[in-house]
Amino acid sequence: MSDCKETSTPLVPNKHLGTATDEEIESFKLLKVIFRSAVGSIDYLSSATHPYLAHAVSSLFQYLENPGIRHWKSFLHVLRYLKGCQELSLIYPRNGTEGIIAYSNADWGSCKANRRSISGYLASFKGGLVMWKTRKQQSVSTSTAEAEYKSLCDLTSALLWLKKWTAEVGIINTKYPILIWNDNQSCINTANSDSNFNNKHMKHVNIQLHFVREAVKSKDFLLKYVPSGSMLADFLTKSVNRNVLERALCALGVLRLKVRGDVRELAEKSHD
């Protein structure tokens, strides 16, 4: 792959992998490749240092049992993207002043096989990305609001842990709520409401999701609306185009640094 052609996105934008046909499965078997090991080899990268791989790896993991040649080609597409993003780095400003800021998003019913939705969330601390996650939801959502609320539920659980940890080590003031951005007004209104679920699209949501509302009422979190075009977690829920991906990464402090001098220069600017 050292001489391969680079790609501008981890997966082909707006394309769903889908289940392989019998012919595609047989074609892949001829390659004698262990697909599970191949995908596993980039799993750590996606969860630890390469947030832009999270959706691609999560998508490939869904086809570990019966991979086809299309899934193998998609894996190679990820490797081609990796070749072109070796200079991308997570930047943590020296004097970042922002507290924890998070984004929650969902792609409703995007799985063609069972119509489950994809959740995606991320969080930054003092201007540096510290948490991100992509996963398929465990049950079908019957509305966009429900899918968004499930994703918000996942994020709330993760942020409660992060807030507790940062408070214990003395690097955050717990009296200020964590800001969460979401692009679904119905989801935000439900979380901020004091009454029982009266939205016709939300009445059947599991009672366990009420802990989001409790966290909001206790002022652990502050929910705000952001237009879908400014949703920075969009790349965690779907295969986006190059412009959307690069704009989000730039806003999140994931930048291209060619040489060590770039790191020093960036640190000096941050200090100023």
C-alpha cells in the first residue's frame, strides 16, 4: 500500500456498505485474508488518536462475520486515506480556556439491513478533542428525535464520568454546566421539559433515558441548538464529503503538521 493512491475521505461519501452477495463473499474468500484481523488492526487508531476513522471502522465491524469483496475494498479505501493523513495531529492548546464542550448527533435509520440509527458524539476540553464515539443503536428508532435522544443519552453517560474525573484531579470547576450542542429541537425540548413525555414521537422512549433530563435539571449540562450545517459530530454518523470532514476537523483542532517546527510555532501562538 506504500505506492497506493491517496483518498480524501475514509469511506466513499454518502455510500452505504450493505450486505455482501454470495458471489462477493466467495470472491473475498479467494483472497485468503482474515478480515477480522485486518479491521482490528485499525480499531485502536480510530478510538485513541484518529477520530476521523471512527465511523469507517464502526461500519466495517458490522460485516466481520460474512465479509465480501466490497468490504475488503472499503478497508483498502481506509488505508489509502490513512496514507494521506499522516500529518494530521490532535492539537491541545497550552493555554486553552474553554471547559468541556460536546456535540451529540445521530443518523436516523441509516442501516439498510435493519434500519437502526447511528449515534455519534464528541467532546473537547480546553480546545482539544478528548472524547469521541460512533456506534449503531441497539434498537430501531421511529423518529429522528428518538434517535437523537438515544445518542444524547450515550453522551450524557460518558460526560458524567469525564466531569467527575476532571473534578477529582482539580482541573474543572463543577459549578459550571457542560455545554452540549445538538441539531434537533425536539430532542432539546424533551430534555429541558419538566413534564412527562407529551411529544407523540417520544412517548415510547425507554424510561431510562430520563436520566438525561435529571442531569440537565441538576445543571450538570446546558443543551443548545446548533444548525445541522454546523454540527461538528456529523462525520461520526455518516460518510461525509471532504469539505465537511476537513471543516469539522479544523474546528476541533485536528490539524496538519508537517514538521516539528510547526508544533513549536503553534505552541508559541497558543501561548501568546
